Amino acid sequence: MVAREGKICSFCATPGSRDLQLVGGLGAQVCETCIDDFHALLHDPEKRAASKGAFPWEAMSDAEVLATLPQIMASAEQNNAFAHEWVDLLRERNISWAEIGRTLGVSRQAAWERFARKGGDKSETA
Ligand SMILES: [Zn+2]
């Protein structure tokens, strides 16, 4: 496991640190605590039966639902930043904007407008 300081757990929004490892893929991160909690839930028949069909927010107060919104936005921003890092990786590999756009189902121009870094990758023609 690798410490991913500056990243948050996509499930509980706790920042990763030397004391709290995060692992992830496709931009999502998960902390050791959430892994343990989800593992326990999945492998305890009573907990699993109790959680079946219930969404976590059904037991949350309005204040808790409201307090969760910034965490959802932080997770979304983290994923969006990862998509930009991934496009940077593709560009470093000389993958063209046309190919990136084709993969996303958008035009070369649309891909460039969404992902080109201001003051960075301005090679729109490639
Ligand atoms: Zn977590």
C-alpha cells in the first residue's frame, strides 16, 4: 500500500496520511478503515442482512445529509483531477487529442478544451 497524502477516501472523505493508508483505482480512493468496515459488512451474515435494501442516507438526519454534500463534491473534484492527470499521461505518451477525443466520443477540439492545461499543453494540433 502507498500513502497518498493530499488525497481523500472516496467513501468517508478522510484524508490519507502516513497513519491512514489509501488504495485506489480509476481515481477513487479507499482508506484502510473503510476496507475493514466493508469487509466486515460483507462477511457478517447478520450485518449483511440488516443492511440489505437500506441506503445509508435513509438513517441520516437532514444535517448529516447536508454535511455530506461537500464531501461528495471533494470526491468528485479528486476524480476530475485524476482524469486530467490521466490525460497528461496520455499526452506525455504522444497520444493525439484526436485519439483522446475519439475514445471519449467527442471531437478533438472538445477534448482539448476540456483537458488542455492553461499555460501547459497547448499543442492543439497534435
Ligand atoms: Zn474511508
